[in-house]
Amino acid sequence: MFHIEEAKLIAFYDKFVAPWSMKIFIALLIFLIGQMVAKIIARILGKVLSHTKLDKILVDFIQSLVNALLLVFVIVAALDQLGVNTNSVIAVLGAAGLAIGLALQGSLQNFAAGFMLLIFRPFKDGDFVEAAGTSGIVEKIGIFSTTLRTGDNKEVIIPNGSIYSSNIINYSKRPTRRIDMIFSIGYHDDIRLARDVIAGIIKTEPRILFEPEPQIVVGELGASSVNFYVRPWVKTDDYWDVRFSLNEKIKLAFDEHGITIPFPQMDVHWNKQAPK
């Protein structure tokens, strides 16, 4: 009786325990070695990408994504070693990915837009931009959203999808900018004198560039004024300071030379009828 039970145990061990022990051991070996190889490949890829012009956020994300994808292959290989039908596993993962993608459609759109922003770099940290109807200084470009700081020190977080699907104006991209200004004088004022006064102010402003040459022209004969278009070029960093300075200096110079700046007026005519 004892020999029969021993024989059954040996047969059970030979049929089930030994093969499955070996399968489990090999599967664990595949998983552990594969996990280490995936980390090494992702780390090497991260080091290679860090020497490119790609943003660090994008490099870290690509590194994590590659590591995750390789880990999925490792897990599938380990399950295949255990005899699991990996086709079913892949189908389940695909269905789950599709369901998650549909549920997170907006987030995926923001992610894709953030990916494109980090690759093509239409703006960088510190640039003054107008995007998705908001103007401000770029403080952070993330995978899903971008943070702007407005002129009155408000923090605005904009989804990347909204930014990439609309026009982006980068005011800091070019080293120089043109200031477009309009100064109005009355029809009874001397046009030549007004032009000379404006030209004299521009010549005394050291921050104005003279290449390209500043433009001072009579741009429009308005309903109640003669409008001068004044278009000097400055360095981008000097744009607002020079604009504000010119407004003040030209107004004071007009006052000194008796040149008037018209403002809208309305004449009301009242006809008083005699009582009948």
C-alpha cells in the first residue's frame, strides 16, 4: 500500500510539479531579466534624447512610455511561458486601451497637443505669447496643459488642445518689433510742423532702431482729424517702455508747439418754434 501511494506521488510530481515548477521558474526569470533589460533600454534612450533639443519633460515621458511598453511585452512573454493564451490577453488589452481612449478622448487630445508643442517649440518658458485668447508670459509647458502668467500677475492654465487648435502669437520670438502708433492733429494745424516735431522726438530716443528706418506718414484724413501713422522699430524687450515714452513725449511736444489733438464732438442744433 505504501509503495502504491509513493508511486502515485512520484507520478504526480513528474507529471505536474516538476514541469510547472520549471515553467514558473522560467517565467519568473523572463520577467525579472526582461524588466531589467527594459529599464536599461529606457535609460539608454533617455540619455541619448537628453543630448538633443527635446524638452526634459518630453524626454522623461518618452523614457517612461518606452519602459512601460517593453514591460508589457515582457509580461506577455512570461504568460506565454506559463501556457496562457496570449492572443486573448492581447485582445483584452487592446479592448481596454480602446475603452480608456474613448473615455479620455479630451485628455488624449491635450496630450497629443502637448507632445507637438514640446517637439516643435512654437514658444518656450519666458516668452510673451497670445494663445487660446489669453496673453501672458509662459511659465510652464506640461504634457496636458500650459501655464501663463498675465500682466496683472494672474496664473492661467490652458489645456494644450485649446492652444494647438488656435492661432499662437509669440511676441518674444523675434529680436525686434515695430511699434504701430497713430497721432491725430486738427485740420487747421501745420502738417509739416507736426511731422518735424514727431521726427525730432524719435531722433532723441536712443532705444529706437534706425534700421529699418522709422516711418512717419499721413496715413488717413479722418472725419475730424489728420492721422499720422508712426512706426519705429525697437528691440523686443524695449517695446512697451518706448511706446509709453513716445506717447508722453509727443503729447508734451504738441502742447509746446500749439498742435491740437482733436477729440470727438457733437453739435446739437435746437430750433425753438414760436407757440401757436
